Amino acid sequence: MMTQADRLDTLLTEERRFAPPESFRNQANYRDPEVYERAARDPEAYWAEEAKNLDWFRPFTKILDWNPPHARWFYDGTLNAAYNTVDRHRFGPRKNKAAIIWEGEPGDSRVLTYDMLGREVDRAAHVLKSLGVQKGDRVTIYLPMVPELPIAMLACAKIGAIHSVVFGGFSARALHERILDADAKVLITADGGWRRGNVVPLKRNADEAVQGTPVEKVLVVERVGAAAAAPWTPGRDVSWREAMAAAPATPFPCEEMNAEDILFLLYTSGTTGKPKGIVHSTGGYLVGANTSLRTVFDIKDDDVYFCTADIGWITGHTYIVYGPLSCGATVVMYEGAPDWPDRDRYWQIVEKYGVTIFYTAPTSIRTFMKWGPEYVQRHRIDTLRLLGSVGEPINPEAWMWYHEHVGQGRCPIVDTWWQTETGCAMIAPLPGLVTTKPGSATRPVPGISADVFDEEGQSVPAGSGGYLVITRPWPSMLRTIWRDDERFARTYFGKFPGIYLPGDGAHKDEDNYIWILGRIDDVINVSGHRIGTMEVESALVDHHAVAEAAVIGRSHEVKGQAITAFVTLKEGIAATDELMNELKRHVVEKIGALARPEEIIFIADLPKTRSGKIMRRLLRDIAEGRVLGDTSTLADPSVVESLKEMYKDKE
Ligand code: WT7
């Protein structure tokens, strides 16, 4: 992304408007603006009404208990997430409807109807039980995008175990930390995964990661077969295929869960080096996920819905698994890269399955732009009727390209602002009701109260900017940070009491539309993935050659932001290209490829204020080649000159 100021300049000159096309509005789930008024008048009543779209074992009579920063929703009700996503459809008219259409990267595919999915989930639930997993236990899942991933998640949900999915791109070390923090008993992984025809060595990473953790059993899905040569540890490793075949074919009864029981943990980056285990509830989370599919995504029974995210992120949890399946929708799930075997893979999938709703990230759209429209044009994609964007602010150019070349000027675009912590889309248009403006996520969805505050906690007038805030609790909000409630309270409710602070800057325009400007903390957004600058800095200083490191995000044409690291070396160590590559590899080993610094700049000293704080803004200005602002607070002004020199050498 650009800097917040640059983005604001661009946005303030953006005057294009797109009203919902009449043909779309006429068929939309929501075509009467009354829903906004009704939800604003009594948000709790609105959510209680929406919650009735789920099947409850024991219906709730309580709606909300708000004891800031702790909220409980529907807290005397009981339900099960696997029942709501699978069994209720499986035992009804959707029995033989496709639930998951899976497309493997090498070209293999699999269709699971709701009934087939239900039988797999039942078997997997039996398997987990037989491995000793009890209600409330944590199960870490480290899988590629194969059907076993949602099956494993739903099996956990069925028996009341808490899943913690770790994205397959994370390193062994990152997986190790997350297993330890969650205190997981079982790890579910695969022998490997396919990525651009190469094998991702998941099992080898997993073997390393489980050392010194409480993991007793490693359940291994076979995906790449002979291509992955990973050793087998008898007694600990269990073959998924064999265990599933041996499991009873009988239905597994759903565990009756309280609405507030934890459904899953999902780790995300914050401003310290330690990732946060975001805790989501069963009832509130599912209500949020289910509702937004019907409101923002206008889901219908005959839709074919394709979200390109990986299930290892919250987007995949909510918008591949829990949201669409709770609605009984047909979901397309793709295993691999968008340019494998060629750059038209997504469009080939859209054509093959007749996709109607397509959800992706701005970084992908910018990549498609770079590749050129001919790849889209190779395919018949006129089944599409609605497009979505998520992950970072979308620049108006990318929005327009998406609109013209993928949406054929016809499909509404829903730009959805939300976070791992919010569970579901929070600021986004309802596509049949809201006129969109390229680059704005528009307005809060019904039932959500978002605003922009100044430093004093006052709502800013239209036409100004400040902190994005959520002023009331909502059902799918995180309940806490796993085993760190104090950090939860401080991080999200520490600035304005009782008000949720997401950590984004925002601008409110004359029509009260919200324009997200980007993070205001030490978190950077690389291709829609959140990475804490501190995490990368810790990984760097962990290397014996490094004395100090400062990491910033600089704007990048395709990725939004790219990681630039400024590094000072210990006495007597030479700054060589080999060392630079070694440091990059070191970060990949510590965190994962997604955190690999785009560039590393060796410098003699980091620019610091007199009080010793690293001047990140200055570093960012230098990395982006901008004229420097005020450096009068700098302890040693000569540092800047040498820095500029150094950086010039790198270009
Ligand atoms: C951060 C959350 C939940 C989606 C995947 C990322 C940025 C997300 C948008 C958007 C502007 C966006 C924010 C947010 N972000 N969507 N539509 N417009 N910014 O989830 O890793 O929890 O990151 O992503 O900065 O705080 P996440």
C-alpha cells in the first residue's frame, strides 16, 4: 500500500460511483434499506433474529452480556458447528447437493456432497476420539488445501475439540511455537503439499515442530505419496487413510456445545514478537459467519461460490468453511497457485464449475492486471454475478480493473473490511443496496457500529480521519487472546474504554463512507497477510552476525507492502551478499516464506530519537525514496546521510 497520506490524496479525487445494477437489486436477498434502520434501532434484536438461521439444540433466551471488554452472546443456548454446517443439510433436501468441489493443483478433483462430507466428518470424529481427543482439547492442523482440511476442522467441531489451523506456509519453528502455545495433543498434517508442481515438505516440518511439545499423535494425510520422503515414527504417526478405513461407519453424535464454548484458535501477528491466539466462540462466530454470507455475499441455493484464500487464514475459516457451509452452499476449493500450469487457472476453474461468486484479494487483482486481461478472456466467465475483495485497502485502479475485466462491468464488488479478530466482514456494502465507490469498503454491515474517532475518543465529523473503532460488541468478536486475557484487554480496549480498536486508520467522507487507510501500528500487510515487524526483527537478531534490526513495510506495486530490513552487524563482521542471503533464509526458517525480507540493508547505526526509539517513519521515507521530513528529533543526524547513501547503492 501507499502511505496513508498518499492513499488519502488518491481517494479524495476518486469520484466514480456504482449503484447496484437493477437486475442485481431485483434478485438480491436484501433490497429494502429498512434492514439498516432496523438493525441500528436495536442491534441485539437484529442479531437474535439472525441467530435463528442456525439450528440450536437448546434455544437461547439471553442475547448479550456485555461486561467490557468481555462479551457473551446467546450464552444459555447450545448448538454444534458441525451440525449446522453439515448434518442439518445432509439430513434434509440438500443431501445430494455438492458441498465442496475440490480442485487439486495437478488437475485431479473431488466432489463431496453434503451426505458424503457428513460421512467423512463422522469417520474423522471417530478417529480423533480413538486418539484420545476430548471436548476442549486442542488439535493443531497443518495441512495443504485438501478436502481433509475442512473435514478435520469439522470433526473437531463435532466432538467439541478446539482446532488451531496453522497455514502450511509457516516454518517448522513457527508451527512449534503455535503448538506449544495452544498446548495441542494431536497434530494433523500431510506428507506434503503441491505448489507449482513442487512438494512442500509438511511432514518433515511437522516432525521437527513436534519435538518438545505435548503432541502425542501425528495424523498424516497422504497427498503427494512417493514424492515426499519423510520418515515414519511408529507409535506416534498414524496414517489418516488407514485410521479412516478402520473407523466405524456409524454416525457420530454431535457434542452439545454452549454458545460460548471455544470453536477455534487462530494465530495472528501483533506488535510484539509473539503471535496471538485469537479465540472464537461457537455460537456468536457462527451467527456472524452465516449472516454475512446472506447479507454481503447474497448467497442463494444455486450459487457456486469460490473464495481463493487459504483455509489457514481467517478468510478461509469464515468464507470457505463455516459461512458458506452453514448456508448449505456449494463451495469451490482450489489447492494450488493461480499461475499453475498457466496464468488462467482461476478463470479456468470459474468456467469449469460455473462459479457465480468470486472472492479474492487486491494483491491477486494487481497480479492479474500485470499479467494482462487475455488470461481472463480465454474463458467463459459470464456465470459470475458478484465479486469480493479482502485483505488490504484496494486501490481504485485495481477495483476498476476487477470491475471491467472480471465483473464485465456488470457484477457488484463488495470490498470487505474485517480482521482475524472480528470473525466476519464488518464494513462492506450489501450489494443490492449500497452504491459503491472504488477504494471504499463503504459502510458498516447491519448490526455493526463502526466509526472514526479522534485522539480524544470523539467521533470525527464527515470529511476527516482518525482511528477506526467499533463502538458496540458484535456476536463474532474474538472472546480473548488464548491464555493472555490481559493482552486482549490492553490491545483492543486499552485506548478507548469499552470501544474496540482494530489498529487501522480511516477516513470518513461527506457521505459517511469509510475509507480504510491501513495499519497504524507496527504491523505490516504483505499480500494481505499480517506480519509483525517485531517478529521479523526477533528472527534477524537471533542470527549470530546481527547486532540490531529494524523492519518496516514499504509500498510495493503488487504485494501492497514489502518487508525492508535495516540491519547493523556485530563488530568485525563483513556485510556481504552471502550474509544477506543467509539472513533472508534465516527469517524464512524462523517464520516462513511469507516473512522473507524483500531487501536487507546493512547500516552502521539505526536512526534513533534521543530517547532511543528507532525512527521507523524515517526509515520508511528513505526506503520509499521520499524527501525526508523533520529529523530534528534525531540523536545523530549524520546517520541519515549515510543511510541515504547506503540505500542508493542497493538500487
Ligand atoms: C487487517 C486484518 C480478514 C481478512 C484478511 C486479513 C487489513 C483487511 C481490508 C479491506 C482495507 C483491510 C486491515 C485489517 N484489511 N481487509 N477490505 N480494506 N484493509 O485478516 O490478517 O486479520 O488482517 O487487514 O489492516 O486490520 P488479518
